[in-house]
Amino acid sequence: MLTVILAFVICLGVLIFVHEFGHFIVAKAIGIKVEKFSLGFGPKIPWLGFKKGDTEYMISALPLGGYVKMAGENPDEELKGEPWEFSSRSPWERMQVVFSGPLMNVILAVLLMFTVFLIGRKIPAYLMTSPVIGWVRENSPAHKAGFQVGDRVISINDRKIDHWEALQMIIVSNAGSKLRILVERRGQHLALSVTPHEVGDMGLGSIGIDHYIPPRIGSVNAGYPAQKAGLQAGDLITHINGKAVGHWYEIAELIHDHPGKRVVLNIRRKDREFSVTVVPMADPETKQGLIGIMPSEEMIIKKYGLLASIQNGLAETLRQAKLTFSFIFKLIRGKTSPKSLGGPIMIAQVAGASAKAGIPDFIYFMAFLSLQLGILNLFPIPILDGGHIFFLIIEMIVGKPLSIRKREVAQQIGFGMLILLMVYVFYNDIMRFFVH
């Protein structure tokens, strides 16, 4: 629990602080007076601060981010018409100050992604192996296109493919786009065409293939049917309900199809063979059967050179940005469930899990979250930076700012929308916590 709390505080604190620092540094550069710059929120901690020039630098009691207070920033302030007041500057200058916060979050995401690739990512070992297909899901796009177990992928759209990582990156990024895939089958080259379909809330592409995964248990989740039945990490599952299984996905499909029904597993543990009976629990969202087991997967650390880290860091940031916009637009159009939204509890849980997994995983999660913070803050919702930018664009078009009354009403509406959203994501978090 301590790891979760510390990871949450560090992650959210750094991201919000960087966001506010963006506003601060641009305001200073333009010549706007910044009255306060605080690390943290709430009451100021006595003796932990100083004043330099016009700005009071302080540390506040709640270490979740920070804030800046600019002169003439609030509409109800008594304005003096001085050039160093925020409201006295041109709409374009004020827009630069507002935009700099989200921009800093995006820049931080790129830098953190670069760092992850430079220090090394923990990845499944198979990603660096030859892209030989070990599984083709029945009735999947790959199955219908004629792919077979044992096919080795040579190229996709004339781009050479040397390992599974390159293969997966192209497929997940091209949902709905037709791909020309050249494979080697028993010494012959075959050209196949397939269109990845969308899977999951993020709209990732999939054609229904995977590498070979032995039907061996890697871990058992506490409190799930598998643990109660006595299954252990290292157990090899040889049969399910009398049917021989040779791949992990055969196990997954058979268990998914039997929620609430008895399933007999034949187990080989070292030199002993025996059978156990489990009753898969139904997943509350998918209604599929679950017994709480994960496959055995070897992990390795892959490091990249300086240039490759820059290229991969930019590419991964762009890929995550594309997936984020895709998810948001699908959510707006009602094509994905809002139940997938998460709030502070989910962020804390994921931050804690990534911190336990290692520094690269924690940095990657921070990069991902910083990118989301930057993107979401640019949406034209009153009270967010994007809402302020929207008001400034209107001011530039009509030649005068919106009335204080109109801005107050818009911000009240925006605040109400955010409160409703927070209530909903808290509800989602609580339901996930108690269900799982």
C-alpha cells in the first residue's frame, strides 16, 4: 500500500507541477507578473519558501502538483491596466501562456518515452524472436485469409519483418487498413492480404495470430478459482474436459466458454499427473469464464541506442496520441463503453503496479499519463485550458472578450461537467475494486 501511495503522489505531483511550470515560465518570459509559484496545494508550509523579485516561491502542504497565481488573472480582481497584468496582454500572448501548460506535458511525455527506450524496456522475450506464427484463432481475419500455424512472416507492405515486435507494431496500428503480408510456408513464399479488425476500447488492430505459448501456468491470482483448486505456477495443463491442449489460447477459449460450469483440468506437475475440477467465475463485463491464471512468459531487458531511443520515443508518443484521440472520439460517438474510464483510484493502482514492476515501467506510465493530461486539457471545455483558449479565439474574432457573466456561466457549466465525470469515474474505480 505504501508503494501505491508514494507512486501515486510522485506521478501525479510531477505531472501537474510540470504543467503549471509551463504556464509560469512563459508568463515570466512574456513579462506577466507571477505573484505566487507553489509546489503543492493547500496552506503554505512556514519557513519553506522565499520571495525573489515579484514572485513568492513556496511549498504547500498537499504534494499533488502545484499552481501559479498571475497578476490580473481572475476576472473579479481589481485591475490597474498595467502591462504586467495577465488581462492587459493581447489575446495571442495570453493564449501562449495558457497553451504552454498542456505543451509541457506533451514535451515531458516525449522525454520520458525517450528515457524508457534509452535505459531499457522490459519486454517479453518472444518479441525479439523470428515471427513464426504459433496460433491462428478460428474465424479470425488471419484464419479467413489463409494463415497457418508455422508460417513465418517475411514482410508487410514490402517492409521487412525480422521479429515479433515489428510485426505486432504494424498490426496494432493499422486497424481497418488492408495489409499485404508475405509469408514463408514449407520453403515457399505466399502473398496474403488481411485487414486487422479493431479490438478493445483503444481500437487496436488484430488479425488473430500469436506466437507459440505453452499451456504452462506462470502465475495464479489470489482468491480466484484456480488458487482454491490448488493450481500452482509451473503446472502444465495437458487436457481440458478430456480434450488435449497444446497452446495457451486453447485453454483460454475453453475456460472462457464455461462460466459457472464445472471444468476438469488434467495437470502435469514435475513427475506427477492428476486432475482437478474448477468452476470458472463470470467476468462482470465480458461474462466470460475466468479461473485466475496467467501464462509463463520469459521477460528480457532491451536497450536502444541514442538515435534509436529518440526515434522510438517520438513514434511511441505519436502512437499513444493517436490511440487516445481514437478512444475519445469513439467514446463521444457511443462506440465504446464509458465503463473503461478510470479515476484517481485506478491511476494509483496502475502507478503502484508499474512502480513494483521496475523503473522503466513506472516512467512509461508517467509518460502515458502526461500525454493524456496534455491532450485532455486542450479540449474546449470551460475551466480547462482548452476552454480558455476557445474564449481567446472568440475574443480574437469579435475583437473583444466575452462578458464576465458569460464566462462565469460557461465555467460553472464546465465545472459541473467535470464534477459529474469525477463522480462517474470514482464509481467505476470503486466497482472495479470491489468486483476484482
